[in-house]
Amino acid sequence: DGNSGWRCPACQNASTQVPKTYTCFCGKVHNPEWNRNEIPHSCGELCGKKRQCLDCPHLCNILCHPGPCPSCPAFVTKTCECGQTSHSVRCGQSTKIHCSNVCGNTLNCGKHSCTQVCHAGKCSPCQLTVQQVCYCGSNFKEVLCGTKEEFSDGFGNFSCQNICGKKLNCGRHNCTQVCHPQPCQLCPRLPQVVYRCPCGQTPLSKLLELGCVERKICTDPIPSCGKTCGKPLSCGSYEFIHTCESLCHEGDCRPCSHTSNIYCRCGFKKKEVPCALLRNKAAITFMCDKRCNKKRSCGRHKCNEVCCVDTEHKCSLVCGRKLNCGLHRCEEPCHRGSCQTCWQTSFDELTCYCGESVIYPPVPCGTQPPECKKTCTRPHDCDHPVYHSCHSEEKCPPCTYLTQKWCMGKHELRSNIPCHLTDISCGLRCNQMLKCGMHKCKRICHKGECLIDEECKQPCIIPRLYCNHPCMAPCHPSSPCPTTSCCAKVDLQCECGRRKESMICSEASNTYQRIAAISIATKLTDLQLGDSVEISRLITKKEMKQARLQCDEECLALQRNRRLAEALEIDDNSDPFNIRSSGPKYSDLLKEDARKDLKFVSDIEKEMRMLVEAVNK
């Protein structure tokens, strides 16, 4: 077909391309002719193809055939694995031949023979143990025979890393090198080896010219040049290297008298110590108190090691994060990325709540219960019909059956309310009487008590004693109203009714008291003349409530004009002198001229005023 290429109808072999040539099965004949006595698509001759067995030298000897060639039927002689015996077997047989003799082949050490029974593959390494000696002859160790030697000098096989200590060729000094293959070096103090003074600054030939004794043997002292030694010591720094300050001498230099800086192992802090202590560096190493702030390999925790020299900062804590099952925690060392899936497995059947759907074991940890199409059989809080399917959650979905329910304040019966809704608000004001017995709740329809652990704060509505306005102080059901100034707004007018003004009640009362005091003072004048005066109306509560504004000069002028109009029988609606108007009326032309040149108009007005005043005089 088109997806897998072309398939041969005879051998069923598939190829990626459609073949362009037609050959027989063995491939020797192109376009073979059909013969009813032969296999279709074959040439009728011997196959002659090489068999699939790699070590078979014989060609296929059956007629041209489809499919792979059969195994070779010829008999050949094959030796066993160790090569000691031979057997006659079929050439196509791929099994190995084993005899019952001991292998006997030489092992890797080249000294011993293999003791295993005839086997396939290479012989195992020699398992015998031999004792080896170090180059200096002071230490021994046991190793497997055939173990690779470092270097054999004919006496030893390895270095023990100790001082050699063998006698040198001079016969007087010992070798000071680390254990090494033979032979040892020449004595470093031989006269023919030493050419300079101990510090190396002056040749011995020059010292001989100055009178020094010529050395004959290695034990003779090496002449000193008398100069400062100057050999570099192991202390100091790269910038300033300490040198020996003693005079030219043999042997090791004396300890340095200076100081050097050493660093803690992380390199954060340094400390100054005498150079004499630096000979044993392991004893003077110290650690600083700096804690490492780098993240560990997990990326979650900090290293927090003191004087840390670690480069990888591997985290040794347990991961502990919850796995995908949600039940078990990761027990691997703390790591980056996601944790592996939980490998816990249950061998119990996992069913839905009603038991209709089942997942058979093994069940991987964290597997959810199977879905079930049956109606939920769990107990429900209501008796309405159930429409949801069986589920694994403990709590069922809320019931959406439409019912009638009262609101929380019992104001009205609401319709089309889902069954699962319990606290329903109608949106109206509560209006329930509070504990004070004076006010009603102003909250929107609510659940529970109107006031919880608090008192009513609404303004008191008890009328005041003098003005009958409400108290307006915060509700105080168990105490009398406080004595405070009334802040209610009142509309006042004068006796003639022209002046009108809004004032605070307490200020209006003070105004009335001031007017009453003026009236009493006026009447006291008559009282001094012996006349009787009626003041009861000025001090009664009723009159105090009827406070009025005092008429001004304009009010008096209007009263005089009114009386004059009544005497002259003039209509009250007419106003020829603009007395009742709020002010003078100006024409639009005059306003426009004043807007353009106010000074000119003002000067004309001033001149006319002066003219009128002069006429009135």
C-alpha cells in the first residue's frame, strides 16, 4: 500500500520503491519463464546464495526458493573451547563445544595456568596472591598475581614513599631520597660533586685562592664564603619572598623570624602568624565564621556551611515534597525539577461510590475512582429529585430545585429560589424595633439580631422642653436628654414679613432674648414714671418660641409708604419710585457704556448726585 511501500505477493517482502526489474528468488535469472513443474517466479536452478551463518563456507544447495536459506546440512569437525578435543557436528549448528578437561591456558600473569573446566571467552585473571617488596626493602604488601607493577628494578616493585636510607657509594652517608628504584644517586658531598660554597654564591676555587683548605673526602666541611645565605624560604608571599638571614652555612636554614599571612580554607579571612609555625601548615589552618550563602544543587536550600570550600554544594536533605498522588512524599535527596511519579501500587479493587464501576488491580497510587453514569445514591438533605451522577467527592452538588422561601427578615415569601440557598434577602429595610424601644433597624433585610454587642447610635427623637425640636443626641433610653444647644434649622422673619433668614434654633432663641431685653429696658423708662408695664408676654415660653427678626430701616420705610398709600388711596401693586424693587435698574445701554469706560460713567453719576444734593439743600 502507499504507507509501507510495495509488497511482493510471493515472499511478502516489502520494499520502499516499486521494483523496476523482475528476477527469480536467487537473483540469477531476469524475467524467469513460467513452468508449471517449478515453483512460480523461480529459475529451477540451484540457489547458490551464502547462508546467514557467518562461519559456514558452504553455499545453499537447494533449488531456487523463496524466503531464507535453510541451515547447512554438511558435517564438519570442530574443536572445543580449550582446543584439546574435536567433534564432528553439522555446519549449521551454532552451539559451542565444551569438553570435560581443565583449560590449562596461561593466565594474565604469565606464570600460572587456568584451572577452570573448558570454557568460552577469555580466562579469568589470576587469583593467587603474591608478596611484593618496596624498592628500599622496608615494606611489603600482598597483591593478586599479575597485578600491574609500577616498575621493577630486579629487587623491588613499588615505592613506599618513605626515605630510602640506603648507604651511598661513599659508605659514610645515607640516601635521603624517597623510596626509589636502584641505584641510589652519588653522595651529594663528594669533593668532585661540590663546586660552590653552601649558599651557592661563591665557587670553591675562589675560596681556595683565599686560603681555604681543599676538601679530600665527603666528610670534610664545605668552606663558607661568609656572606648572608639568602636562600628563599617557604614562608612569605608571591610579592615578598622571605630569605635566610644567617651567614653561609651547611644544612637546613634556621626558622624565619618574620611573620606571614595565612588564609582560612575558603579564603575569606586572613591571619598573621610567625613564620616559624609555618613548617607544620596542617596545624595552623583555621576556619572563619562566614556561612556560605550559595544555593545547593536542589535550588531550594542554602548551603549554610561555615568556611565552605565545596564546589558542587550537593543537598543532603530529603526532598519531602508531595508526589502526584497527594498521599506520599518524595524520599529522594532534595533535587531540582519535578519529583518522580509515586511507585506505590494497590492490589485492591477501586470502585465508585455505588460500586457499579470498577478498576481492577494493580491500581497505581493516586488513581481517581472510575466515572459512573448511574444516579447518585448518597443521602441528601432534601427530598427533591436527584439529577446528578454518582461521584467520588464527599459533598454532593447543591440542589437547584426551585422553591418558595421567606426572606431573612420575614418580610415576604420569595419564589423561584434554588433549594440550596438559605439566607435570602428581599432588599427592603429591616424596620424591626431595636432594644431601645424608640428606633427601628435601618439595615437592609439581614440575618440574626439587628444589634450584636453594641448599643443603638441613632439620634434621639424626644422633643426638647423649650423648642419642641428632637434631642438628636445618640440614643439614651435609660437616661434623660442631655442639656445641649439645639442645632435644628429654623426660618425666622421680621414682624412685617420682609426679612427672612434661616438660623440655628439656639441662636434664634438668643436673638429673641436680646430683643426682649431691649423691650424691657424701654418699658422700664415708663415704669420709672409711675406707669404700669405688662411684661408677661415677653417672658412666656410661647413668646420665646415665636422668635422674630427685628425690622430694619427699610422695613420702617415700607410701613410708612404703605400707610401713606392707604391715606392717598394708591394701589398697592403700583411702585412708581422703585421702592419695592431690590435695587436700582439700569438700561442695557448704560451698562454697555460703563463696561467700556467706567470712569466716565462714574464721573457723570457723581456730578448728578452732587446736583441733587445741592437742590435738596
